[in-house]
Amino acid sequence: MNILALSDIESKYLWDYFHPIQLKNIDLIVSCGDLHPDYLSFIATHSRVPVLYVHGNHDDRYAQTPPEGCICIEDSIYTYNGVRILGLGGSMRYRNGVHQYTQAEMNRRVHRLYPKLWLHHGFDILLTHSPALGINDGSDLPHQGFQAFCTLIERYKPCAMIHGHTHLNYGIEFQRKTQLGTTKIVNAYERYLLSIET
């Protein structure tokens, strides 16, 4: 399965210079947040596959203007062609606002998902906005990752985690790809094409 992952900054390649052939061999599109709703609506309009998303910490406007034709998978497991995708958006709480959580609040979100995880026998892809704690995250509070994501990966061993939030242009310490056990961890900043076996 070819998955086009998007996050944080609108890709000129896919918006300003769009051509339908760019989406020809894509099986699924996922957004890790902080993208303009019109951009995701545009992608969904020109795509023949589902466009899934979770919220970034700057996606307050989605409440009034959600991306049309896209599917929000916050706090749920979406299955597509046999692949189970678990969605958990948001960032560490660093100010008042929606889509921000303390470590304890994220732990509670994950805890509430355990019945769904049991029902689906786990998941294959973890789709988030923030990274996992200590894995491609930042030392400052706004860009710190969540411990709950590490726990999910260690317990369920998904094939991939896809996140955004830590922009690759922040510094060389932020990597496009890394690994935790058998789980590929991908930073979807702008756009990235990920292939997984199904």
C-alpha cells in the first residue's frame, strides 16, 4: 500500500503545481495536522482514495471550516483495505487552546481507546500530530512528544507511526525516518510517500 503522508506545510508540488498523475499510484492519503482545510479539500477533490486526518495544535479553524471530503479519525481506528489506522492528534499543552494535552490527558485518551484496540486486535499504523517522547521530538515543551505513543508502539508493535509537528527545517536533529523496535517512524513534514506491506 502506497500512503501519501502530509503535515505542517502545504506542498507547492501538490497545490500550486498539481497534476493528476501525482496521485495516480497513491492508495491512501493521511494528514498529520496543521494544514489549511482548503488544501486538504483540494487534495480530496482530486483523489480517488480516502483522505484521513488528525488535528494539529494550530487546527482550531477546523471547527468552523472542516476540510471537505476528508475523514477525521481522532480517537478512533479506521480500517482501509485491511490496514487499521489509529488517530491521535494534538500536541503538548503549552498554552490555552484546543488540540493540546498534558501527558496525563493523552494517557487518558489512550486508556479510553483500549476497548476499541481489543475489538480491532490492535492497529497497524499510528497517525499523530506530535512525535513520541524521546523520538524525533524537541526539548522545548511545545515540541515534546507523548509517552503514551511509546507505550502504544511497544505494546502493539504497529508497522508504522506517522507524525508531523517537528518541522525538518527546525534543525538537523529532526529526522525524516527513524525506528522503534520493528516500527518505522516517519516525520511527514510537507509530504512523504510511505509504502507498507498489506
